[in-house]
Amino acid sequence: MKKLFSLLFIFSLFVCMPLVTNANELSEEAIELQRNDRTDFSIPEKSDLISVKGPEESKVYKIALGINKSEKLTLVSRKTFDVEIFDPNGDRIVQKMGLGDEGNRQIEFETRIVGKYYIQIKPAKDGRNNYPYSLRTIVGEPVYLYANPVYRVDLRTSSITSRNTTSAIQSFDLTNVSSIPDDAILTGFTIGGTETNRNLVSLYSIRRSLRPNSALSWIDATYPLYSPNHLDAVPKHAQIKVKQPYSFRFSASFNRPGTYTLKPFVLISYKREMK
């Protein structure tokens, strides 16, 4: 029986040894990478851009993770790559072949253990042999792409008076608009329109406001641009999905009695994750 246990112990060492050796090898050659935490439209600063010179060239990155439940790895390149991700224990938690094509640039992986994660990247054997290729490696927030053009919503003509300075609420729903991607994130909006009797109201008091169904408060757009400038660079938890119902209203302070009329339209700007 003791011999049996001894043999099992020795066998387990041989099974585990490749993981330990591999983790040590990765650690020695790994390039330090910082987590990207930008959610606005920009090329992340916390990334690494290299030139891949040949099919046998392999790159290894290490990054300290573990605060979030999961992370995203995004590769930006014209080349496709084979990717392996190892947790701090040296266990391989992801293996992905041919990552890098449009629509196939991301891997989401769990980070249940706090510590250094290792990412090994090498060119896929897909026949794309026009080297060198550039490769940008991003962990954390992915690259976001703006949509072009924006989406327009035309609303009904509405009026306010010196006695009733806030308009009736109008509603519109973008939930089932096929031209907007399902994962679109609101980056801003502009509320324009045709005005009547504008001279009756104080210009800097005019508020044209939207409230997404998921939000608890109104988002105001004021004179002269009628476009809020803080919706793009917000924390992940504060991002607003575009495809949902919205409410609209406007208000103003009057300089003298009368009726101010607005025939409004809304231009919705959005972005989406690079896929």
C-alpha cells in the first residue's frame, strides 16, 4: 500500500511539473502590462504596441489582476493570434485560437485569484505571412468605437407659457431599432428644433432634457449647444444603454408673458466595444 501511495505521489509531481515550469518560464520573459481603465473613446495608454516580425515570434505579458470578477483581453491587429492565459497558480484558464479578426478580438476571462496573470500570444498559422505585423494588447476596458452617423428622433411640437414653464412629457423608444447595435452605449445627445417666440424667454434658462428609462434623474442640455458633454467618460457602472425607452421635456424662464413653442428633434450619439 505504501508503495502504491508513493507511486501516486511521484505521478502527481510529473503531472503538475509542466504547469510550474511553464509559469516560471513565462515569468522570466513576460512584459509588464497595466490594466486599462479608460471608458471614453481613445486609444488606451495602458496597452502595449509591438511589431511581430515572424511566425515563430511569441510574446508573453504579465498583469496584476483580481479586483474584478472578470476581465477582457482585446487584441488589435491585422494578424490573427493563438492565445493562452494563465492564472497566478500557473493554471491555464483560457486557450483561444485565431484571435484578432474583426468580430473576434476579445476574450473574457475570470479573475477569482488576486495576483499576476500571464498572457502568451503567438501568430496563428493561418497563411497570413506578410510580416511584420503590429499588435496592440489591452486588458481591462476594451477599445470603444464611435458609431457614424448618429440616430435621429423627431418629436411633436410642444409649447410652454409664462404660467406653465415646463412642457408636457413626450416619450420615444429605441429598444427595437434594428440599425442601432444591441450593445450600443450612449456617449451624448443634441436636442435641436424649430422655435417660435424665442425672444420671450431667457436664453440661458432653456433646458431641453432627456431621461432614459434606466435613469432616476433627467439629463439636461442647455443653451447654446443643447448637448451634455459628460456622458462619454463615465465609469462602467454609469454607462447608459442606448436601446431603451426615453422621456423628453423642456423648460425655460420667461422675460414677459406669452407662449414659446418648440418642434424638437434628438440626435443620439453612441459607441460600442471593439469586437
